[in-house]
Amino acid sequence: MSISDHALHKDFPEYKDLIRELRGSDLQFKELCDHYDKLDKSIRGLEHREVPTDDTHFLDMKKERAHLKDTLYTKLTSHQA
């Protein structure tokens, strides 16, 4: 199984510099990024090790990651506008 890395700078390479800037200047953005990174790492770890987990829990983790990514993307696009 191919395991995708959903790091923000990989999914949004056009915002790589802005992501770095906001991580250093916006505490809320940094906290959201840190939570997103930790959640993504946990999901990829479960996928890689094929650790048995409750499907509902795993799907909830993926939904939370998607919601965080949407929130972060909104912040990126509104900051750039």
C-alpha cells in the first residue's frame, strides 16, 4: 500500500514560504500546524504498520486531518489576499 505524506508544504508548495512565515509569527497558525502534523504522522504510522484500529476511529482521524487542512488553507489564502 502506498502511504501518502500529507505535509502542508508538499500539498501546497506554492505556500511553502508563507507557511514558514506564519509558523513563526502566528501562534494560532503554528498550533494548528503542529496538531495537523502530529495527526498526519499518527495516521501514516497506522497505515505503514497496518496496526489494527477501529475503523470509526481511523476515519475520524482522517476527517479531523481534512478539516484542519481546510482551516489552514483558508488561513493561507486569506492571508495572501
